[in-house]
Amino acid sequence: MTAMDELDVKAEFSRLVEARPPLPESLDPGRLMSRGQRIEHRRHAAWAGAAAALTAAALVAVTLGMQALVGGQPGPARVAAPTTTRIAPPTAVRTTPTPVTLPRLSEAETCPERTSTDYPPGTSARGAGLPSGAAVRAAALAAAPRLLPGARVTHVKTWESRVDPRSGEPRVVVWFDLVSQGGPGGFGFEIYPFRGVTAAALASWDFTARPYSNCTAARRRAEPNGSAGLVYVKPLGNYAKYPNGARGQASYYDRRGVQVNVDTVPWAYSALLAAELHNPDLGVPDPPATRQTLPMTPDQAYQFARLVSQLPLSS
Amino acid sequence: MPRGADDRDEAFGAYVAGRADAMRSTAYLLCGDWHLAEDIVQNAFIKLYAAWYRVVRHEVLDGYVRRIVVRTYLDERRRGWRRERATESLPETAAVPVGDPESRIMLLRALAAVPPRQRAVLVLRFWEDLDIAATARLLGCSTGTVKSQTSRGLDALRTALDLAEATAQNEEMA
């Protein structure tokens, strides 16, 4: 092959795909139909559930209104009140709101398209530990009233992989919905172990790698205990083209060998869950933005990351 | 079972059987990884199945699947959260050895150096044979953008090929 002046792109592409492997079973029509049918059933169930929840909420509102009209006497509303729990599961928390300046989506940096970021030489995930998904979930929900006053946080989904199908590493992923005054949003954890490199060195490696160095608002943090972090001050993404793609990110590199990434997005992770077919790696387009700001500041995301990095590890 | 479900399954099965290989090749040219290409195409076909009655009315099956494939690829590149590993070698596949594998590796590396949107434009125009207007519609941009992305993409591919060829020659000499 030579780099020709007149590049025959089609011929080059043909050459690339001529050595393709046989079609895998995952593309068998019967298997695809079966998965498609499961999704349809889930959608129907979700619609039915949403309709039931709306009906229940309407009943509560009507009952409360009637109660107010008759002078606030206790009545059937006290019986109906727990219906709220069905809309927000028992894991939800709510506290008094306090003013926080949240990044507006339109402030998003226009970051050039990213390239892969490998690990520094000598880094390995073998034998390293991770916190359990259940512990991450519990810690985040417990900290939410303090870190996100006034917000309602609901657990959406947890994945724990000993060998992540894409990266080959162990991984924990936990998604949450977050409803605050700005509307519905979400935040999520992605946790990887690392060995063979210090936390500070790994943070520096990521900081100097694309896409971080192209986002001028990225800040590096050094913790007194030898851990380190990265925080994006502004949402990442090109708002003009992808208003729903804006997001804030924070990473905490714990000295014990755990990297905790936290992102915060202007749409609910529960909306992404159905589209992703319960597979966090399909990378389908993000749902439409449902608010004009990110639901938390990147610094708040960093606090969540730091908190979770302190959890006990198991290999 | 909803009305017409049997018809859908039969038509869907026939469509997948006929187009899965081609769509997977398109996805592979976009992402450079057969496993990821399979994931992307699987996702696209499942969505097609769920939207079958809506899509089939307009007889735009290929366009629908192609759009999902390209957007999934671009969004994955844009997502920028999970760590991606740069690969030093071709992904492990059960491929039948055909042609010159070294030159394919070189070409794959060169293609990986082309920015994602430019790469998508090259694949749509030169592999899928879409014209400028159709490419612009699929990517949601202007025809002028498609033209400029095509030009830049070709430049980037030529440059990357030159570099890959020079590197290979140096390795041979060493």
C-alpha cells in the first residue's frame, strides 16, 4: 500500500473489511427479535407504571385540595400520602434547598473530538480492589442531603463487572436520577482500579492527555494524603451542536488504587437506561436535555467522588 | 401478540439476514473494532425492530439503521467519560486471513487518526455511496460542512497514510 495522490478510498475501505470475521450469534435475526420484544414489553410496562403513578399523584392532589377546603381536617389524604413513595422509591431523599450557582449548559466549552487515553506504561488493574456497587449506592444516597441540599436523588441502576467487556478491567457503574429546582437531571459513577502507578502520576497523565488539555477549564487537584483529582469547571461538549451532550465531570484518584469518575448530566439516567438496553456501553445518543443547567457543580461531583473513594475495597 | 407481528418478524428476519453483514462493515469502518461494530449494529437492529411499523411505512430501512449506526458511533466518541484504551494492534477477531494484513493494519491506524466526524463523512460518501445532500441530512449539518469535512478527512487520511508508511519503512530498516 502507498499513500497515493489520488486516494481510492472505496478500494481501501473494501480491503479493510474483506477480512471480516463471520457474523456473530448476536446478529442472528431470531435473537434480535427476542430482544426487541423484551424492550417492547418493558416499554409497555413503563407506560402502564407511569400512568398509574400519575393517577395516584392526581388522586393525592385532589384529596389534599379537598382537605384544605374543609379546614385541614385529617381525612383520606393521610392514607393516600404514602403513594409518593411509589413515585420516588425508598432510596429517595429530600432536604431544604440552598442556593448554588449551577453551570449553565450554554457555557459549555467546545472541546475538540477526543482521542483514546491509554494508561501510563506499567499500569495494571490486576488484583486491585473496588468498592461494592451497593456500598457506592448507599454512600451516595446518604451524602446527598448534605452535598445536594434540596435535591431528590433516586438510584437508577448498578453494574459490577469483574471484567468489563470493553476495557477488560473490573468496573463498577452506578447511575442516579436527581430532581432539583432546575428540573430532572442525573449523575453517575464509573469506578476503575489501578496499580503500578501513583494516584498523582495517573491524574497528571490524564490531565496532560486529550481531551482534558483541550478543555481549558480543567483543574487538577492534589490531596494531602497523596490522592489527586481532576475537575471540569464547565460542562464538556459543544452546546451549539449537542445541548444534551453537555456534562460536568470530576475524577478522584485515590492513593489506594481506585479511580472514581463522576459525571453530571442535564437529563435523567433513567431515560438513558431504556435506550441503552440496560447495557451501559452501547453509547446511544443522550436523551434530550430536561433542564438549562447542570444538576450539580463539578466541585459537588468531585466531593461525591472523594467520598466514594474512601469506601472499603474488595478484590 | 400484536396484529401483524408474524409479518413483521418474517420481514425483519429477511432484512437482517440480507443487511447485517453490510451494516457491520459500515460500523467497523467507523469505529475500527469488529466487536464494537457488532454491538452498534445489534443496537440499531433492535431499535429497528421496535420501530418497525413506523419505519417500514416509509421504506427507509437502510437509512434508519445507518443513521442509528453513525449517531451511536459519533455519540460514543463524544461521550468522553469512560476511559478508552488506545490499541497497539488490531482487535482480536476470528478473521480469515485475506490480502496483506500489514497493509490493513497500516490503513486501520491511518483511519483511526481521522477525526470522527470526518471519518463518518468519508464512510458515508465513499463506502455507502451517499451523495453530499444525503450525507448532510444524515449527519444533521449543511452540504457545505459535508464538503469541507470530506476535503479535510481526505487530507487527514493521506497524511496519516504517509506517516504510517514512513514508520513501517523505518521499522523495516531497523
